[in-house]
Amino acid sequence: MTDMHDFYSDTKTKPTMAMRESVLQAVVGDEQKDEDPTTLALCERVAALLGKEAAVFLPSGTMCNEIALRVHTRPGDEVICERSCHIIGFETGGPAAISGVMMHPIDGVNGIFDADQVVRAIRPSSRYMPETRLVCVEQTANMGGGAVWPLEKIRQVAAAAKDAGIATHMDGARLMNAVVKSGVPAKEWAEGFDSCWIDFSKGLGAPVGAVLAGSVDFIARAWRIKQQIGGSMRQSGVLTAMCLYALDHHVERLADDHRLATSIADRIAVMPGIEAVKPVETNIVIFDLSPAAPAADRLVDLLAADGVLTGAFGERRIRVVTHLDVDAAAADALCASLEKHLCGLG
Ligand SMILES: Cc1ncc(COP(=O)(O)O)c(C=O)c1O
């Protein structure tokens, strides 16, 4: 697999040598006892970055979402989110299994919805209905093609939830991509949200880790769930040192990923057999194949045979993600392979 150009996901990044070396100097201790200075430093830094009182280090973004849902809700409650979001599609039914909640999906445009849709989705007070307890947004919207929420829109959504006394959670797996793209600081994006997290194992290039932030009370309750489900660690400084390294060295360069994704999308858009390419704002390119083209999973196999990994997300939909470990030469290989398999199609 070492010679593959891996566009499947930005989770495929491998830690650079410099990132690995940052671990050697890390001062570590027992995280469960609040004795790991490197992990404490990361949590403080992310809390400040997101404008929150406190933060907790977790092994994955999925655990951030699932713990946040558990803290914000009670069994039988309902959670509003966009239909294509990670929480619904890729967390193995966690909201039902872990929190006993119902999801109320609403249809956005490229993963983005508006305040009116939230207002319409909120349940009236009734003994027959679930209570709407939480609204979740995903910034950037992964299945929306890495779309960045407009600031005004995300503020209106948060305000509509607040007006109705409903909690708010931001899945910020790729929030730093939105920050780099928009120039809007992370704390402004996170402002109206009771909880928010960022992932280190995606575009930021670390092998493991995400940090969930919120009020002191929210994080105290999140810690209890972390402990309960076995997410607490010991000398996690060996992981968080790499996350700190990522914050110092891998944020600004996300702009390179965005440029590469745009150039790939421009090239794909004019190929035969392509029905549509979602607008590219950050590091994700999602395109749909016309009926004349091979099915998505077949084309993914053909590309893989040429040494290029991509993902089929639907019968005719393919996703390509740029990151630290793919460059212009990899993009050329991707486009050449696509052209080869699509040539001659109308
Ligand atoms: C939008 C979004 N949220 C959450 C996650 C889960 O993150 P993790 O892989 O760290 O569990 C992902 C992972 O791809 C994601 O794209």
C-alpha cells in the first residue's frame, strides 16, 4: 500500500518524522489523575481556541459527538441535525445505543440548513412527543463536499435553538479547515454552541485524538462518561504532544489542501461521464457519475488498480479528500486514471 495515492480520507495522513520526534520531549503523567502536563496543555489551548471554559482529550471525534449527545440529552429526547451528518450515518447508531435518543434529520443544502428549518423541526410541548433537546451542526459539512457554513447562518441556527431553550453542539471535525478558508477565528464559529470539538487525526495530521470543549460543568460530566465507557487514558502526553505539534505546524498549510482540491475538481468537472461536482470550498471533492459511467464502487476499484484510492459514497457518488500526504503528482495520477476510465463516455 505504500505507493498508493490515498485520497480516501484526510484520516489517512501518517505522522511526519518531526511530529513523531515531538513525542520524545513530552512530559507525561497519569491523565486520569489530571497529571499529564502535555494533555492538560492541549486541553487548555483548545478551550482557549474555541472560547470555552474547559476541554477534555478523547481518542476520537466519534467519541466527542457521542459523549456530547449523552451529556446534553436524556433517553427519549430528540436531536435535530442534517440528514447526511456523521452522527447519523457513521457512528453505528451510537445516539440510540448510548444515549437512547431519536434523531430528527432535516434536509439542508450541502449539509447546511437554516434557522427556519430548526424552528419547524422543534416539537411542540406534548405528552405524546419526544422533547427536542439538542441541535447539531457539522463544520465543515463532510458529505456536503466540505462546505463551510456561512457565519450568519450558523449564528442564526444557534440563536433559534437558544430562543427555544435547546442546547447546541458543533461537530468540528474539520473546523480548522473552515477557519483557514474563511479567516474567521475558531472561537467565533463556536460562539453560540454549548459544546464544540476539533479533530487532530484528519487534516491536522496527527495519528489519534480529538478535544471536546464546553463549560466547566459540561466537561465535568463529559469526563464521567469518558471514564464510564473506558475512554480515559494514562500517559496520553505521547499522543497529545503530536496534537500540539499539529496546532503549531499544520494549520496554515490546510490552505494547500484546499487549493489542491479545487484544482482536482476543476479537472474532474470537464471529464466525460461526470454529472456534477459539488462546489469545493475546502479539502473535499464529491462528484456524481452519469448513467453512462461505471458505477461508483466499480470505478473506485479501477482507480485502486492504478494506485489511486478514493471512496464510493452512494451508487454513483465518489469522494476525494486532499491532505498532508497527497500532492500535485498524486492529483495528476488521480486525474490521469479517471480520464483513462471515463474516456469515450458522453
Ligand atoms: C464530520 C465528521 N465528524 C466526525 C467524524 C469522526 O471522527 P473520528 O474518525 O475521529 O472518530 C468524522 C470522521 O471522518 C467526520 O468526518
